[in-house]
Amino acid sequence: MGGGSTRERHEALPQAMRDAVDDFARHLSRVENRSAHTVRAYVADLVSLLDHAHRMGCTTPAGLDLGVLRSWLAKQRTTGAARTSLARRAASARTFSVWAHRTGLIGSDVAAGLASPRTQRELPAVLRPEQAAALVEAPGADTAVPGAPDVDTAASGAPDVGATLPDAEPSPVLLRDRLLLELLYATGVRVSELCGLDTGDVDQGRRVVRVLGKGNRERTVPYGLPAQQALDGWLRQGRPALAGPRSGDALLLGARGGRLPPTMARRIVSGYARAAGLPPTSPHGLRHSAATHLLEGGADLRAVQELLGHASLASTQIYTHVSVERLRAAYRQAHPRA
């Protein structure tokens, strides 16, 4: 691969290749509604591919063939790229190839025969149901649980995460923390999706939240009575105490009234898990736990796919592997001929 930044290599490409990169980026963003992060990653991969092709004598995308693609991946492998990175770059090349063929830039889908390096997919770590319950109940009304301080409260001298006010009702921050943990586990939504919720996205009568997920796909996710009770407390006592000019319609607020950022939500979750003596846990760990517990409780795989907002059932099937691993562990422990 050539040296320099993605922008520098982009500018060094022939005009036809630069135009292809720019048109492909617009397609990903405007037509496929890919996130800005995904667009940047795909564009960087494509610039790397076209830079490699240019060094092999190609001056337009039409010069691409399977040999060039394989040579590009092989060169990256020799420079130490991880298998996960190679798999993603192969996916980027296939996505571009399909689009370029459809738009007439190349005569055939040259990446159709490009194999992806197989990656070692690790099973997600999950909490046991009793551990998950201990975590979501950690911000109790009568117990101060030390955790990672809210960035807003740390600056203002207000109580840390989980702190209660002496001889008073639970603090607004504690009520928010309880709702954050309850909703993460009750719904299995991504932390960015939860922090992006507005008050109007919650239908308390039906006990569902309207979530805007990846690719701007909207879905409706139910939640249970414990989460509803946490929501009642937050909307009645917590949110009004923190709301200010910066709040807008945001459901979850920081101590200064702005929308709670995902980075702080991650610190809150890990802080309570650490204080409760649980394994290191993140919001994504609670999402894994929710999915696994649903399947172990008999939920249909496609229903769990819909709840999690997975575009492909293959993304959801990893949780069946988690369940099988737990069954295998229980079998080894309990069966006399294991």
C-alpha cells in the first residue's frame, strides 16, 4: 500500500478513480443511509484498493479484476493486517464492486469470487440472570453505590453516580442511573440508541419504546414493569430536577441538563458493576445478556432479531451458541457420564 493519508492518496489517484470514490461515498451516505463512521471506513478501504490498482497500471475502475483484488489483500496480509481488518476490507471491495457494476463503471462484478479471511468470532461474555438483576437494582433508594462520576456532577460538585442525598429522596442522578440500567437490560438496545431516545419515543401505555437503529431503521421494543417503575420515578422526580435550556426532548440527561452521552453511560454501567462485585460489564454486555436470557427463556430467534435490530439473522444466531455453551457447562457439571 502507498504511504500518506487517505486524503493524500485520494488526491494522487487518476481523475476517473477519484470520481468513483466520491460517487461511491455519496451512494453509501444518501442511498444506503450508512453511518458516517461506516462511510469513512469504506472510503479508506476503496482508496487503498485503487491506490494499489494504480500502482499496478490501472487508471480507471474498469481495470480492476479479481487478481488485483487478491494482490491488494495479500499485500496487506504481509504487512501485518489483522484477519478482522482483512475481512472488513474484503467486504468493502465487494460492496464497491456490486455498486460499480450496477452503475456501469466496471463490466462485471469482479469481487464476486473474492473470499473473505475467516475470523475467530469470540462468544460474548454475559451475566447470569441473578447478576444482571443485581446490576440493574444496584442504584437502590437506600444505598449509595460508588461508581464512575458523572462528568457534569464531577465539575459541579454534585453527588457522584449512585449517591443519595442524606435523609432525602433518591437524587435525580440515582433515578437516572436506575432507568439507564433497567432499560439497557429490559430492551437490549444499543447504548447509542438509548441515549438518543426522546421522551416522545416512550409509549408508557403500551410499555414500548420507538428506537432508531443502524441504517435509520426504526423498530418498536417492549419493556417490563420494573423498567416502567424506574421510568415513572425518573419522569416524576429526576428529569424535572435536571432539565434546563439544553435538555430539549432528551429522555436521559446529564447533571447539567444536556443529553446523556454514550461515553458517560458506559462509565455508569461499568462503575455500578465494579461496585457490585460483578465481572467487568458494559452496556453491550447487558445487550448480550438480555438476548441470551430471552433465548434461554424460550423466545423465538426471529423475535430476538427484531428486538435487537439485527439486519441479518446470522448476527443473532451467535446467542444460540452462548446458550449451547451454558448447556454444555451445566451438562459437564451435572451429568454422571459427562
